[in-house]
Amino acid sequence: MRASTRARRGEIRQFWRTFSRNQLAMCGGAVVTVLVFLAVLAPALAPWDPNRPDTRKILVAPSSSHWFGTDPLGRDVLSRVLYGSRISLSVGFVSVGIAAAIGMLLGAAAGYYGGVVDNVVMRLVDLMLVFPRFFLLLAVLAFLKPSIWTIMTVIGLTGWMGVARLVRAEFLTLREREFVIWSESVGAGALRIIFRHILPNAIAPILVAMTLGIPAAILTEAGLSFLGLGVQPPYATWGNILNDGRDYIEIAWWLTLYPGLAILITVLSYNLMGEGIRDALDPRLRQSRVGRILRLGR
């Protein structure tokens, strides 16, 4: 037990050393941390009520009292962007959690049992991948009442296929290892082998997929809200703030600039952090990338 604990601590230290050398990944992680704190502290940081209209301040340009200006109803854009970060990040975390849970269960079953189970799961994955995800979301939401919980659930239920394929590939490799064969020989049950022995060793690609899935979910929610099918007003999201500014882009540029920058910075930061985590967790990928760079330099 002590040896395994020391080995695990050594792996964590090695991961941190590798990750910390990647300056872009560290910058992305720092920005993500700041964004999470801004989302959590939005009620304390927002200078105005994000849902309170003021007809005396309609489309006021950025100033000392309204740093990001106001919208067509006189609401403070900075406050709405801060509150919108709570919705966007919540959708990202929850929907990716749902997708990861479904993908892990189905991918683990397909990779461990193989045969008929593998064929059924993979055909289901292929069927889901046939339909463009965004249009599938539009079709589903056309029959449901848009709300934050509906958006989270639908994005999660349509985004598990990549995780399932990653987990299946890892299980196909790990189920042939000695520790799995030994566990089966001593009579360990399938669920114990899957969740106690194989899944912890397959967690690295799952973590990377989740990290890279969060910005995709945020972009999806922003696109749905921009089209009016996402989280409905008066709740502020980056997508519906952009939608509010669509008709005023020539006279109120701030309505599209600031929420657009928020989406850009968030997605870029998560992608940089995810790339850094992937490189730190997968030394084979890092070595192959170094080899390609060296070959190109010759």
C-alpha cells in the first residue's frame, strides 16, 4: 500500500513538473482559475443588477459608471457578462459530467465484454455521429421548453460518443494486462475489475476529453442562446447578450465585443490547459511530437 501511494505521488509530481513547463498551459490554467472565481463571486463583483432595466440609460457607451456600456433595455453589460459566466461555466461542467458518465459506462462495457455488447455500443455511437450534433440539438429543443437544466441535459446526452470511444480503446488494451488476468483468476467480479482495476488506469484520456469538452459545451450553449433556443431571458448568458446586440452592432459595438471576448478567452484558455494536461499525462504523445519536430528540423 505504501509503495503504491509513493508511486502515485511520484506520478503526480511528474505530471506537475511536465505541466508547469508548458507556459501556454499554465497561462490557460491561470485564466480558467480566474474565470471560475469571477463566476462564483459574480453577485459580489457585479456593480449593477444584471436584470434591472433603466430607460434613462439605453445603449450608453462604456464609461466610468458602466465599464462595458448598457444594452437596449438599459441594463449594465458588465454585470450581465459576469452573471453570464455562471450560466456558461455551469452548462460546461454539468453537461460534460453527464456526457463523461454515459461515455465511461458504455465504453467500459464495450471494451471489457466485447462481442455483442461491443457491436451494439459501437453501432449506437455510429448512429449518434451520423446526425450533426448542433442540428440534433435544435430538433430536440424544438419539442422541449428551453431552460438551463434542459440545455445541460441535452448537450450531455448528445456529447458522450467521443468519451465512449476513448474508454473502449483503453479497455481493449488494459483488459489483456497481467493484473486484469490475475484478478479474473482469483474470482474477482466483472464490476470490481472494471471500476477498481481498469477504469482508474484509463482515467487520463477521460480527464483530457472532459477538459476539452467544456469549451465545446460552452460554445454550443452560446450558439443556442444566440438563436433564442438556449437559456431564456431574463437570465444573462453570453449567447443571448450577443443576440441582444445583433441588431445594434453598428451603433453599439460593445454589446457584441465584450461577450464575444469572454467566449474567446474562455474557450482558448480551456483548450490550452487541456492540451497541456494531455501532453503531461501521455508521454508517448509528447515523445512522438518531439520526434516530429526533430525530423522537421533536419
